[in-house]
Amino acid sequence: MKKEVMQNDLDNKSLFSPVSLRKRYPTLQATLLPALYEAQKRFEWLSLEALEAVSKELDVPKATVRGVATFYSMYKKHPMGRHLIQLCTNISCMLFGAERLVDIIKKHYGVEAGKTSDDGRFSLVIMECIGACGTAPAMLVNTDFHENLTEENIIKILDEYK
Amino acid sequence: MNKTLLANIDDPRSADLDFYEQNGGYESLRKALPMDPGVIIENVKNANLRGRGGAGFPTGMKWTFASGDPKFPKYLVCNADEGEPGTFKDRPILEKNPHILIEGMAISAHALKSDYGYIYLRGEYPDARVILEQAIDQAYEKKYLGDNVMGSGKKFHLSVHVGAGAYICGEETALIESLEGKKGQPRLKPPFPVSVGAWGLPTIVNNVETLSNLPLLIRIGPEQYAAIGSPECPGPKLYSVSGHVERPGVLELPMGTSLKEIIYEHCGGIKGGKTLKAVIPGGISTPVLPHDKIDCPMDFVNMPKHGSMLGSGAVIVMDESVCMVKVCLRAIKFFEHESCGKCTPCKDGTGWLRRILARIEQGEGHKDDIDLLVSIAGNIAGKTFCPLGDGTASVVQNFVKHFRAEFESHITGRGCPF
Ligand SMILES: Cc1cc2nc3c(=O)[nH]c(=O)nc-3n(C[C@H](O)[C@H](O)[C@H](O)COP(=O)(O)O)c2cc1C
Ligand code: FES
């Protein structure tokens, strides 16, 4: 999101934690997790600037906000590619060759686990179990589940994400 | 057995309120609202309902503690964090049958005199979030939720709180911290959440499947409910089966169905006609069982007698081709990654175990590494802040106990034989 737009939005003081959300909880800090998701959407990742904005809006100390943001694995601590591949390699997926899939993705798109491809198209994150063990191996691309992955179909699936 | 928890989930309309109502949905809530809250709790006790999140704690007892606490408001929290690897049993309820959970929570809220509820949903279930939020909106419209539930004067507000990727937040006190907008680190118990939970107030945390049992329990009453499955811990049970079986998936069966029957009858046996080697019966924190020890009733009472635990009912089946050291290593990598860092035995012990297992798997194990693993595990067990450390220790102890020869051959053969 562009900085100038940000400034205007920030003035409304409930950008990350709207009133409808605050109503659900007895404290403002309870909206921190959803507020971080919102900030991540707007800033694309949780930069220091983003964390400070959240801290200010929720009146929660910066150190707390930073601590929370880094504790949880789904918050983006650095810029990421246009599409986020979250591939499970836990046991049920491992039994069906999830580790081979990591290599295939690496070879085909030039993206290492935990990194982003040079063209900015994909980031690859190795996940723990994502609750699709019965249709293993599985991945989430952005928010889409893809299950029953094979060495053959994985590239076809990922090619759809431009 | 007729399915309840997973009733009609193959129908594309299964998540819809109208469809749920047409199939008798919310009738149990209608029946429960005029009942005295104490009577409902008695029914839950008499039905012998035990928590489905992993520990099998008697739900009626938990509810008695919570309702006996004089503080208000009380919070009802549904644990939909489903993070134990191998577990995918709550997902079909959340995605395909959300109203059974909402109805179950509304009934529970009435019994517990709770006005506010949250569903703590893992961040990795984006579809479930959309479906649950739609279902909650529908339930508000039809007054199954809100300030005056079905005109009874009872207030119950419910919303979804989305986690952000941390296994430990499935532990109930870590979950509460996370709900409060903090890092998900477990609290010291006691005090227990039933008296000092979210924002210092009584908080009842129950698993998705536990709460989804309430509509059935109210509909058929405690006697009939208690007649389903194992007498010691009855009711329908969801088993999520993955790995080397012909037909993996989530099964709804009477509690206490034998592990052998689950694998060979309900899941079609071992994939490709291969031979069974081992089974992790209740999610990766539960002790592995070798192929000849699977004739055991899958419930909270009997599994410990057979050397394991029911856990979350997540059955992972492994055939003869699977290396046990590799599986053990992968499990420990998981615990290392998910250790919240609060206590030393867990934070450092998981990494230490992982390094030793990795060198054994790579053929660089030392001859006393196996004893070292067992000794480290023994120093973690019982010495950590929360059960994550105990789980880690018992995983290592049981893999070594049942497959010691395989560990040894990795060391003496200087490599993985698989
Ligand atoms: C490390 C750890 C992870 C857990 N993860 C979950 C989980 O994902 N879902 C769940 O319902 N319970 C989980 N539990 C159990 C909860 O702490 C708690 O016992 C449970 O939610 C209570 O609900 P129940 O009585 O209905 O089972 C976990 C416990 C531990 C120690
Ligand atoms: S182990 Fe991969 S989805 Fe569960």
C-alpha cells in the first residue's frame, strides 16, 4: 500500500482494528492478532513501520507487538513473493514423498525453502501438518488447498499462479 | 451406526442453515433452553462424555468446576486449533457441518451460563473461517445466537478468532494467551482456566468434536448416549486415518472401535497389499505401536493399557518400507520447531534430540547415541511446563523401545538401510 494513502487511513485510528472487531473482546489488545493480519494485508508484510502503526493504534507496547508478530509463523517478517506456497512435509505427507516435491519446486521455480524466487513470483514455506493428511501430500497456495500432490501434477498446479 | 457429527456431509448443502434445520438441526437447542443448566451438566456427567481434544478429560467435571466459580462473565472457547500432526478430524465439522458446532456451543453456553464464546481456529484453515463466519451470521439472523436466543432471554455471542500458525496454541492456556493478543506461551497451572482463564475469568475450553456431541447427547439423553461404544467413555468418535492404507479419511465410529478393525475393515487394509510395520494411533505425540500390537480398542481408557494413547484419534499407518529413525526424526523436528521457548528442557532438549537423531539417520551415529537419546528423553519427561515436552520424550522413548534394532543398524551399518 502507498504511504500517502496510509497516512490518511491511519488518522481514522481504527484501521487495523475496526469497531466491529473491538466489540467482540473486553480488551483492545485482544484484537492484536487480527490487526496484524490486517496490517500485513495493507503493508504486504510486517515491516517495522507496520508494527509501529499497529502498536500506536492499539496502544500496545512496540516490543509486545514485535514479540507477537515474530512468535507466530504465519506473519510475514520480510517481503514475500506474489504467491505463497506452503507445503507440508510432516509425517503423513513425508510418507508420500513431500520432500521430493520440495526439490521439484526448487528446481523448477528457483525458490529455496524459506526464500523467494528472484522474479518475485513464489515464496516457499515448509509447513507442519495443515490438516490434509488423508489426501497427502498437501499444500496451501495463498489460501487455496491443493491435495493428493504428485511429482507430475504439482508443476501444473503451480503454473496457474502467475 | 448412523452418523451424527458427519451427518450429510456429502451433500453440497450440508453447511447451510436451512438444510441443517430440515434435518432436525437446532431442535436440541430448543429442547435444552428450558432445561435447568445444572440438569444439563448432570446429563453430560451421566453420559460420561470425555473431551475429544486429546486428554480425554471428563467434560461434565470440567463444567461443574466452571459453573461452581462465582465469577462472571464466563467464556466458552472452542478449541479449533487442530495442530497435532496426523489430525484432520475437526476440519470436516468446521467446513461441512458448522451448525452442529454452533448448536453445541449454544447448548453448552446455556449450561455454563456463559454469554460469550469464541472459536479459536487455526490460521491454516482459511476455508473453514469463511464457512464458520457465514454460519454464525445465519445463526444470528435466526436468533440461535444473540441477545435473546430463541426468545428464551438467554444471551450468547459467538465469534471466530483466527490463530496465526503455532501448534502450542492448541494447549488451552497458550490458547487463552493468544486469544488475549499475546504470544502463545502456556501458563502455570493451577489456577486452571475454569476459574482463572481468559482475562482472569472462568473459561471453559473444549474441542470442536466435544462440543459437537452436545446436540446428540441432548436429543437422545444420557442413557442412550452412554450405550454407544465403550462403556467407560462412550459416544461417537472421529478417527482421522492417513498413511499407507487403501482408503484414508475421517471415520465416525463408536468410541472403542479396535485399531485393527479401523485399518483393515474401514480403511481397506494396507495400501498396495504391503505389510504393516507400525502405527501412530493418536497423533504424533502418542506412542508408536508395532504391527503386532494393534488389537486394541481405540478409547481413552484402553489405549494406555495397550502401551499408547488415544490422543486426537489420528491414526498414521506405516508399511514395511518406512524407516522408523526417519519418522522419529521428523516428529522431533516438529516439536523443536513448535517449542514455545519458555522452559529449558523443552527448548534445548528438543534440539539436542534432533541433532542426535539426524546424525544416526545420516549414518554418523555414535555407539552410545541410543542410550543418550533415552537419557535426554528421561530428563525432559515430567520436567517441562506443559505436555509438549512429555510428548517429545515419549515419542523418542517408544520408537527406541519398539525399534531399537533399527536404530542400532543405522549406527553399525553407518547409514540408513531404507
Ligand atoms: C501441545 C498441546 C497441543 C494441543 N493441541 C490441541 C488442539 O489442537 N486441539 C484441541 O482440541 N486440544 C488440544 N490440546 C488439548 C487442550 O489443551 C485441551 O485439553 C482441550 O482443548 C480441552 O478440550 P476437551 O476437554 O474437549 O478435549 C493440546 C494440548 C497440548 C499440550
Ligand atoms: S501431515 Fe501433511 S497435512 Fe498433515
